[in-house]
Amino acid sequence: MRNEVLTMSSRLISAVQLPSLRISVLHMTFALLFALVGGGIVALPLDWPLRGGIGAGLVALVWSSFTLADTMSLLSRHPARGQRRHPVGLRA
């Protein structure tokens, strides 16, 4: 599927696409940094239950970040974005 935008002059402009190499570098950087933070948690001078809790917090943080990014992506593509369902001041 091609990503195209219809402008006021009715001509089609292709949307800006990130090159696949740039996306691959971003994925590799994310994986490397996630592994380094996980290794840092393992290397902490703490007992294992506390390390597990910090690790679970790291996983929850990453999961919620992906969920937020996905939600924002869906909202930015919604056709009624920016329109309010109820006028300001008239909510019950």
C-alpha cells in the first residue's frame, strides 16, 4: 500500500518514508540498550527478588511506551482528530 497525501491543489505527494537501514539501526540500538540496562540490573549489588522487581519495572516501562506510541499513531490517523465530541462547558 502506498502512503499518499492529497493536497489543496489535488496533486499527490508521497509521504516521507524512513530508509530501511535507518529503521534497522534504530531497532539494533534499542535492543542493545535494553540488553545493557538489563545487564546493569543483574550486576546491581542487590538480592535477586529486588533485581526481579526492577527488571519487571523495566519491562512494564517499555511495554507502556510501545502502547503509548501505538495509541498516538492511531489517533494521528483518525479522520475526526481534533474535533470535540461535546462543546466546551456543556458536559454533563
